[in-house]
Amino acid sequence: MSSLLGRLGGWCARHGRLVLALWVLAAGLLTSLTMIFGSPVSNDVAIPGTDAQRAHELMREGFGPGYDAGGTVQLVLYTEEGTLLSKEREKAVGDALARIRQIPHVVEAETPYRMGGMSSNQRIGMISVKLAGQDGAKQGETAHELVTAAAPAAKAGIEVVAATSGSPADKEIKTGVSEIIGVAVALLVLLFAFGTLVAALIPIFTALISIGVGLGVIGLLGHLVDVPKSASIMATMIGLGVGIDYALFLLSRHRRLLADGVPVRESVRRTVASSGGAVLFAGGTVVIALSALMLAGFPLLRTLGWITGISVVCAVLTSITLVPALLGLLGHRVNALRLPLVGRVASRRGDGPATGWAALGAWVAKRPWRVLTATVVALAALAAPAAALKLGALDQGYSDQGTAERRAYELVSVGFGPGANGPLIVVAELDRAIADTKPADPLVRELTQRLRDASGVAHVSPHKVNENGRSVLVQVIPEYAPSDSRALDVVSQVRAIRIPGVRVHVGGEVAGLADAGDRIMGRTPLVVAVVVLLSALLLLLAFRAPLVAIKAAVMNLVSLGTAFGALAVVFSMGLGSRLVGMDPPFSPDGTFVKTLFFSVPIDNYVPLMLFAVLFGLSMDYEVFLLTAVRQAYTRTGDNRAAVAEGLGSTGRVITSAALIMVAVFTAFVAYPDPLVKVFGVGLAVAIAVDATIIRGFLVPATMVLLGRLNWWIPRWLDRVLPNISIEGHEDEPAEVAPDRDLTTAGRH
């Protein structure tokens, strides 16, 4: 594989202008197409085979407008002085209703002056707008139109906000400031790492082209499949980090070869043959981890996984084609515009700037047991808080203060109770057809009474009979907010209702999240096993060393533990919730939690998504470190010296790469969306721990203790495995043959 990559790199170096033009054209064309045709997004939360999905399917059949795909939008009205019953305000609301009913797709707009449409203090009301033929993905745009149409009410001093269902993660996220901050910090790190402005700009330019292509592809895919609204931000976060990192690894290798006197195009060929292979395998592990999310049984998570993987594929492709093209075009000018005192290049045979890391490797090699013990204790302490990780629904009560979503949530909580923000949609299938009569059929009366008697139920709305008489719909308002774990208990109690001839199904936001959590928890062991096994297999193919592959998988799980520990401290324990920009939760009495620390629930699917992303990203540094150690070992045959040399030659590069990723992920913590904050904190902490404690101490210590067993492989396995090693040795002296079995290893 190394020779194939070498030929590709050499070709790109010779045809640099063509490769550069093709990539710039692709990025520009795809970006233009998304601007012309748009980038449709939609959080499809359907979970086939669940009770909530069955309820939603029944709800869309025969219950009329507002219950089908068109949906319903609630407009919340609030007057600070007086009540909504004053003649002036009542007339203004009537005028607003008249204008609202003229908007396309609006089939019904219920006045707030109806039973249950106004709060007890008569200062908060709700207009229920039912839509038909409306694309669910455009409900946000429709809500804005409805608020604009309600201008007569606003002129009368009535505040009008749209209450939409879902969580903060459902809102479309606009990119901008955080990406600029991440790129700026990355440029500073690269300037210190390389010492030249030209070299520092190459990874930045490559990553931006990669992101442009990736986001363009993702945007156009929105016309064919349901692309989650958070897909673009996840693709940008990960694509920016890995895109810069992969180019950084290649550029570092190329400059080292140039310092050794290797001609430019030969240096590019060798760089892509060796480091390009490491990039290919590192990117492969990330894609494998993300692709495994297809087994989670949650369509939203499955789509988010493979859509995000597109950005990683683009980063790999630009690294092994665009980077060598730029290096070929620039030649020795890659070291132009040098900064004083920083970025001195070390030759392959010298220590140079890597002396400190080589010294650390030698220090660890002399006392591996003590280093291993201390490192394990430190990592265990960092991971211990993960046991307190609090999973749950993240409702609009955790949106930014001042946003329409947060304001609507607060008004509904005060006027109608916290449970009104997440009503349960109860749909009962009947064994026999009934008529919509008064008094209601005995089956309906019994169902309604059982719902009222359920613990935690605040209100049961009047029932609605399906047009064929075979199902009944009832809206149930719990006493608890959607993010309150007790709301899940209400779902369980309602689903436990048993009436002869009646099959009860529960839908709605809370029920859907409960089913999603159950499905994800049930599939998590399978996803974890597939990710770990496939990643270990990929490493086995890369290095032909079973113990190294197993150890790498274990190390990645350790870094994941520290990430979850950090999330538990910041969000579940609430010790850093304010520091990351979260606003305190709102109480139904109209006050905010007056405390510096407050707990924030983490959506059930986030840990599994984080696992996939972090496992893949952590494997990147493992691949680059092991590649360097393996090359040193095949050259010298001395395992202890190879570990020190491998750490010394990659330490500065891996540290620079990690600083860039940490900077990028930390910059995204500034986003107002809580989901992005969670990912930013988890990714930043895990990468920081992985590149320092794990790669600097734990990995070298274990490799020293294992000795030649690191590279042992049974003879039968050596014969079976295809020879696709990622290491290129065109520039290396003759190899020392690796050990083939345990008996042979013991004789060395």
C-alpha cells in the first residue's frame, strides 16, 4: 500500500496545479450549489418498532388537520399589565387570528378564549394553529410567519412567541465565530510548530477546502435523505480538527526529509508513502467508529454518524492529494517567511526540537512500573466521576435566555404548568368501532378515567375519535417538565394501562425520548464491541502485532472514561455549567435557580456518539506514535530505544496536533446550543488527556514492559494476514526482522 500511496503522492506533486484547481473548483461548485438549491435539514426522530412510533402513525390517520404531517404550532401570548380579557386586547387578538388564518397551510387557528386556552391569571394565552400540507422541516419558517402575522396583538402590548416542540439540539445551528476562533488558534500553534508562515498556512488551507467540499456534499444530500440539523456543525468540528492534523503530520515528515537533503518530489513521494499510510489508517478508524452507529437502532444517530464521516473522508483525501500537490508547487519555499526563534526543523537522524520528548521517553523507559502505576491512578481519578453521569431529555428550558424558544417555554410553564411543554399523545387502538357520541362510549370513559387516575398526570384533554371509529386520541399533560426524569415514569404508568379491547400507545416528545433511550441502551454493547473489534483488526492489519492492536483499543477506552468523567463534573454535577455558558434552569414559580452550580441532563444518544467520535480520534495519535516506534524498532531491533525514539520524533507533532484539536473543540463550547457544548467539552478533554498522559506516559511504559512481545505475531496469523503494512521504508536502512512467534521472541 505504501508504494501505491507513494506513486499517488509523486503524481500529485508533479501535477500540482491541476490537483489544486480541481479541489478549489469542487469546493466552489459544491458551495455554490448549496447556496442556490439550499441545504434541507430535518431531525427525523422516528424509531421503527417502538410504541411512540406506533402512536405517531395512528395519530396521522384520520384525526384531521394538525395531527398529520403538517403539525401544530402554538403561539403563546403574554401581557405584563392587566389581562388578555380587556376589550382592546381581545379585539387585537381577533385581528391577529384573522391574519393568521390567511397564511398558506393554516387550516385552523383556535382562539385563546376557549376552555383551557388561557392561564388562571388570564395574562397568558395560547393560540393553537393547525397546519395541513406543510413540510415538517419548514415548521420553523412557518412559526416565524405566524408571529409576524400576529402583529395586531403585538401593537396592543401583547408579547407573541412561538412554542415549538423538540430540544435545543433540534434548532438549526449557524456556524461562524467559533470556526474563526478555532482556525486562528490553530494558525498560532502551527506558526510555533513550523516557524514559517507558508508552512503554517498549508494545513489551514487544506482543512478549509476539505470542509467546503464536505459541507457541500452534506448540504446536497439533504435533498435525498433526512440530514440532522446538527450534522453540519459536527462535520465542521471534526473535519476542521482532523483536516489540520492530517496535513500537519504529512508536512512535518516532508520538512524533516528536506532537512536531510532529500529532493522535493522524492521527499513528497516518501512522505505520502509513509505518513500518508498512517493518515489513511487513522481516518479509516474514525470512519469505522462513526459507521458503527448504524447499529444503534436510532435513525437520527445512524444518519448523524455516516454524514459526519463524510467530513473525515474529505480530510483524508485532501491530505493525500492536495497536500502533496501544494508541497510540489512550493518546493523549498515551504520554509519561506520564517519566524525567528521557533520551528527549527530536526533532521531524521538528529534530535533537534524533539530532545525533550526523547528525554521523556528515556525517562519513562527506565522506570516503567512506577510510571504505569502513577498513570493508572491518575486516569482512574479522572474517570471516576463518570459514574455520576446524568442522562435525560434536554428540553427548551435549557436554551439560551432571551431566545424565543426559552421565552415560550417559560411562559407555558408559568401559565399552564411545566408538563405543558411536553404533552403525552395517547392513542388507543380499539377492537371494535365506536361512534363519537355524548355521553362517550364506555371504553372511552374508562380510558379517560384511568388516565386521570395515573400518578403524575396534571390534566387530560377531551378525547377525539378517529374517523373510522377504531382509535381514540387523548392529550395528557404531566405534572413534570420534559427534562424531569419523573416524566418518564408517567409514560411508563400510562403504557401500563390495561383495558379489555383497548391497546394504549403513548407518543410525544417525552415518550419518543424514552423509547430512544431504551433502544440506544440496548444496542450500546453491540456498537461498542463492533467499534473496538474492527478498530483493533485495522491496527492488526497495519502493524501485524496482536498485542499492540489490543492495547491500543484498551488505551482508547481509558481516554473515553476521562471524557465522560469531565462531562459528569461539568454538566451532571453542575460544577462548570456556568463556565461553559449554560443558563440556569427556570422554575414554574417564575424564578431562576439562584446557584453557581446547576445540573444539566445529557441526551441519551450523546454518550454513544461521543464514544464513536472519540474512539476514532484517539486512534489517530496511536497510529502515528506506533508507526514511528515500529520504524525505529525495525531499524535498530532495540525495543526500549525504539520507544524513546518514537516518542521523541512524534512528541512535538502530536502535541501540536492535539493543541489544535483542543483549541478547535474548545472554541465550539461558545456555541449557544447545549449539545455542541457537551461535544466540545468531551472532545477537548479526551484529546488533551490522550495526547499527554496516555501517549506520553501510559503507552511508552506498557510498550517497554512488553518488550519484544509488542511485535510478536503467531506464525499462522502472519501467513493469513494480507501484507498491507502502512509503513514506508524507502528511506530507511535494512530492517531487523520482527519476531514471528512467542518462542522465537523469547530467544532474542
